[in-house]
Amino acid sequence: MKLLNKCICLTSQKSVLIITVLLFSSFILASAWPDTTVIIPETKEEMWIPTEADIAYQDSMYTIIQNTQSDITDIKQDIVYIIERLDYEDGTHDSIRYAEGSQIDINRSKRN
């Protein structure tokens, strides 16, 4: 091929290298170039002002939380009361504590 009275050989190493570099650089530019421009609209952030319905909902949730905490406190007191009733004055109690190798006293319930 003659261009400007010069002979250009397309099979030489320089020509193949230049064509390859140009091809890969165009691929890289094409992949990095954005297709469209994204415009992000600026929004004004306004402070949230609760409506009457929001306030009523928050108040009901607060009431539910307070009732649940009260119920848990009552349950804990009831558990302590039950445990105290299970303990006897002589230091024994109704819960079974079995150590491996020891005998279980079956007649205990008959004595009480």
C-alpha cells in the first residue's frame, strides 16, 4: 500500500503493534465514556413535623412499652415469690438437684 509515496507494510511488527494499541485504547475509552449525563436534582431537606396521627401513634407505642415493662416487673416479682415459697425453713427446697452417683430421695414428698 502506498500512502504519500511511502510504502507501508501492514504485516510489520510496528504496524501490528500500533493498530493493536489503537484498537485497545479505543475500547477502553468507549467503556469508560459515559453514555448519558446523569443530573441529580438538588432537594431541600426539610425538618419532619409530626402530624396529630404521628403523635398519637408514638404515644400509643410508648404506652405499649410502658405496659410491657410493668408486666415484666410483675412477672419477675411473681417468680421471686414462687421461688421463696419453694424454699423451706430447714434449708431444703423442692427443686431436684441430682449429683451423678447419688440417690434420689423418693420419700421426701411423703414426709411433707
